[in-house]
Amino acid sequence: MQSTLVLIKPDGVKRGLIGEIVSRFEKKGFEITAMKMLKMTKKLAEEHYAEHVNKSFYKELISYITSGRVVAMVVEGRDAIGVVRKLVGATDPVVAAPGTIRGDLSLDEPANTIHASDSEDSAEREIRRFFPGYWDKKYVSPDELKRKIDKLEKQNSLMKKRVEWYESQSQQMEELIEQYNQLVKKEFDNIENVIEKMGTREVMDPITRVYSRDHMLNYINFFHSKAFQEDIQYSLIFVDIDDFEKATSKIDREQADIVLRDIGKFLKETVRVPLDTVSRLGANEFLILLTEISKKDSISVANRINKTCAEKKFKVDGKIVQLTCTVSVIHFPKDETELSKLLENGEKLLEMGKKAGKNMVMFIR
């Protein structure tokens, strides 16, 4: 018999997936022998992810894992470490196999819903970290475990109210779904045309290290469906670096790519990673998805990007590159409800701003 540590990450807790995940382990035949909910401190998070301290995604990982509550549990059974890792799936939910927890329930990193120990040594170390008395056989009794699960589910009941409301209004839901299906059918050709123009099928843009155009447009297509059904506000921010070729004319192509990478980094620092998503659309154009945000707050973010870009000094090999950017904001559902028109209007606003003199923020008043 083996024991392994499993963490249900903040996105899994927020989305009310505790019962679903516990059920998968129990249906496989494993026993949950310890469980608790907590909000990880920065110190605990840094200790847990110490092996990643020098990696580029380390700060983002720490910020995400401390952003909300997690559920820690010990899963016990035959070959628990290896079998649980198979049930969890690949780290990147995009490539995780269907039927695995990440393959079915996750979309992005680091918000990939769940963590599981990868070896006997790490399992023992991580269990001691979250359950100091576990190896002294201070197990939670089945009755106590049931009470803990019930309590956790009650704590997350607010997350399910919207679903319950939809179920109670089944007829309205059917009508809404039918309307949505008609909308998707109408937009299908427009979205396909956009995706066909993408130059790469990679998830990450290799130069800027933000998401690629391919991945972003596919993700927006998915997220728009969710927002349409669940009445979620979101905004698209288009960012065009003004006269980039001219501003970098005195440095070589490799150095210009370093500036582009720093622009990608600065944009990620300006938004709420992992809630918001930054991508590169073209040579010097970026697209940002801001989720669960009002139009007013979206415009504030756009103004901050515009101002910071103009004030920031991008340094490469002792040379300083000064840049400005033109930014456009389009909001769902206040400005438009169809995805193809949201994308089209965002680009049109951007072009208007560039023609009007650049270095400005454009939005529908």
C-alpha cells in the first residue's frame, strides 16, 4: 500500500470540483485518509515549489497557488503514487488525455486544477509538510472524513448557485442554448477564417514567451461560449507597438527580439495572471483577454498599459529603446455579443487610433 499527496488547486476549489475529484479517486478504489482546506502562505508555497525556484514560471506559480484556498488530501491504495499520476494526467491540460482529471477539467497552466506527488520521496516529504502527524498514524476516521467533505462542499455551495438556477429554469436554459447554437453556426465561418490565417500552431510564441495567436484565438472561442452561457463580462485589449521597426532600426534583429520579449513580460506584469491571458497576434501586435471585469476597469487597464509603455525604457546591450503603443478596448457584452464582431471592432478601433496619431487608447463611448 502506498500513500501520496494530492492538492486541489485554487481553480478547482473555486469551481466547486472537490466532490468530482474525490469521487474519481474513490471510484478507482483508493481511500482518502486525511483531508483539509487551507490557504497556502507564501512561505509554504515557496517550500512546496522549491525545485522550480530558478525557472521562468516560478513567480507566476507562487502567485497562483497562494491566490485562493486549496484542498490537501492523502490518497492511499495499491501503487497510489503512479496510478494517481495517471488519473491526474499531463501537466499541460492542452495535451492531457481525455478521461484524466486535467484532460477533462482543466484548460491552462498553472491553473491546471490538481497536484500529485511524483515519487515515494516527494510523497513522504509533501505529506509531512501538509499533515505533520500522518506518519504517526493519526488518521482521520471515516466519519470525521465524511464530515470534512460535507463541510467543504457546503463552503463551496455558493459556487453552484448559478448552476442550480439554470437547472430550475430548464426551459429558459434550453432556449438560451438553442440561441447560442444558432449564434455559433452563424459565426463558424468567420472564426474559421480567422484561425486559418494563423501562422503557427504552437501554444507559446517562442520570441515573446506569451501565448501564440493560434492558442489565444482558440481559447477565446472557448471562453466566449462560457461567457455567453454564464453571463460573464470580459474585455479584449489590442496593443500595437507604434513604429517598432523604426524604433529598433539601430539594433539588429536578435536584439529587437529581446525587446519584444521584454514587452511580453511587461504586459504580463500589467494584468492579473492567471486570470487574464496575454498573447502575440503579429509582428508587434498583442491581444489580452481580461476575464470577469467591467468596461470601466478594462479601460483603466488599457490606460495603464499605454502610460507604462511610454514611460518604460527597454534596455538591450547598453542601448535604450523608447516606445509608445496604441491600445483599443472592446467589451463583452456592452460593446458587442458576437465574437467575430468583437475581434473585428477591436482591430478597427486600433487602426483608427494609429491613423489619428498613435500613442492613445481607443474604446466605444
